[in-house]
Amino acid sequence: MRKLCFKMISLMISISLVFSCCMVLNVFSVDYNLPDYWPENGEVYYIRNVKSGRYMDLYGTPANNANVGLWHGHKGTNQQWGIRRCTAYSESAHVYEIYSIANPNYFLTIKNGSSLSGAELVVTYNSNSVAPVASRFLIDPERCYTTGSTWKETGWFRIFSYSSSVSMTLCGKNGGISDGTYIVQSNDTTSTSQFWYFEKVSTSNSTKTLSVNLVDSEKHLDVKVGGSYQNLVRDAFDIWNSYKPGVIRESPTYSGSDVSVWDDADTGTAGTYWLGVTNFTDATIKMNTTVLNYFNNNEFIKKTIAHELGHALGIDHWNDYSYWSDANIADVMISGPLKTAGFLGYRDKASYDLVYSTY
């Protein structure tokens, strides 16, 4: 059963911004069975030091080589860190890139890529799909020995730097634990100052849903795939189905579908063009080939399709079109398309959970 209304949601772009904006976070979240306290790809965390109780904090505004250190828990965006699995390694390797929610283009980095003990932890700008070696970290669970010759997870983690060839961990400089202590990589792997908790940022008040969706009464979104980007449409299914498997399915016929994907070609008005549009009236998602072919970037097209599928699921934009320069949100459903993510962020997941309960 389709749920229809006279409403149309579109993803638009100002062509004047094409070369000044960049995409971020173009990897997929994965459905991997890990303990609840284990950091997950695409989630956002406060990273708290076990010994000091203080949090990993970006000092000041995001900028190249801005220092990162310990600070008491104010829980602002300077203490919120996104986790992105590094695709240069297998999923089981637990190698991650960690970016600041204050600006998701800035990643934790060992300053100057140093391999020396005492090298400071900073943030550096990166807009690529894979961060450089200095911005890669192995997040390793610390285990404690218990009776019965078994190992038990403590919920503590050591963060090894790839700049040190995974031989050094992050901790307070000179063992410091007070506010203002810089975080460094250190070859002292015995102190509890090297251990960290990952506390997931609450998703309360982090949902944006529409009053309508195109999901049928069996909780499926059956999609008839047409147009020029059929394989990319199927790839876009995976972004959502990685979180809730099987909800989005391909339909062999239009009559049996809840929504269809097709081409459109619109030159728009001077300076502003739409990329994709979800029309709840006729249950269609139309992709603007005029603009998308101009980009000639399959990754970008796939993300745009995933964004429109989110609307069909009943999820709204994160911000309105006046916030083109806002880099603080990196989710599939952000309205600034050049920042549209290729995986589900925690806000996407929270909104999907909420709207799914209404199907």
C-alpha cells in the first residue's frame, strides 16, 4: 500500500559552489557483530581517557595542526569524534580514521607524520576517501585475565598510531592527566593513561522525519529500477540495507512497486539546479541527468540516489538550503549534496529507527 500526498522533496545544488565544496566520508557503514561498547563505523563518540576521566578535545577551531588534548567533559562538538573504517585494510583489522564533528573534514593526525615518541596529536584537513597513514589508527580492545583461563572485555581500548608502525599508543603528554594536557603518541604501553573509553553520542533530538513515506504495509520499499543509473541505484540500496537488511528491494514491474526511479533532464533556472527529486504524488524518484552527467562521478550519483531513497523511506533533510557552508553534519540526508555521505551517520540511523516504528 502506497502512502501518497502532494509533496515533493528535492536535492538541489548551486553550480557556483561546485569547485569550492568537497565530498566527505565516502565509505559504507557495515553490519558487523561487535560488542555494544566497541566503536562502529559511521557512529559518533566522546573519547574518554580511563586514567584522567577527561575527554579528547580539539583545542580551538578546526585548523591544520590544531592540537588535541585532554579536557573536562563539556560534551560540545569539539569533544565529538566520528569513526570511519579505513578501507585500505580489511574490516576485521579495526583500522579507523577519526574525524572531528566540529568540522568533519578534519581528521586526527600524528603531527608531520612523525614516528617518534612524544609526537603530538593534531587535526589536519582531508577531503579524500582514504586518509593518509598519519591519520590512521588501530583501535585495539584491552583485555584482562580472569579465572578459568578466559579473556574478558574491559571496555577499554588502546589507540595505536600507524605513524609509529602500530608500535605506539595515544596518551597524555608526559603522563599528564589535567586539563590542557596535549595528547601524544608514546612508546610507554604500560600506564593506564593509554586506555580510552568510547562513549556513543546520544541520538536524542537527532531525528528528522517526514509525515509521509512510500513504504508498503509489509515494511518494504519495492523499487522499480529504471533510467541511466540502474547499477548505481542498486548500490544505493546497500547503503540503507546495511543497517536494516531487506527493507529496500528491487521490483521487477512498475505495478508491483512502491516507487520507481527514472531519468529527467532539467536545465533549471540560472545558477540553481536540482539533482534528484522524490515525488510522493506519483511515487517516483527522478534523477536529473543534465546535472549529474555534468559531474561524471559515479560515487556522487550513488550518494544522490541514496539521499532520495531516504526521502521515500520517510526521512527529512538535516538542514535547509541556506546552510550550504555548514560542514558540521555528515550524513546521507544532509541537504548540502556535496557533503552527502556514502554511509549512514548516527542521525540517519536515529531517524530511520523512528520512522521504521511507524510503518
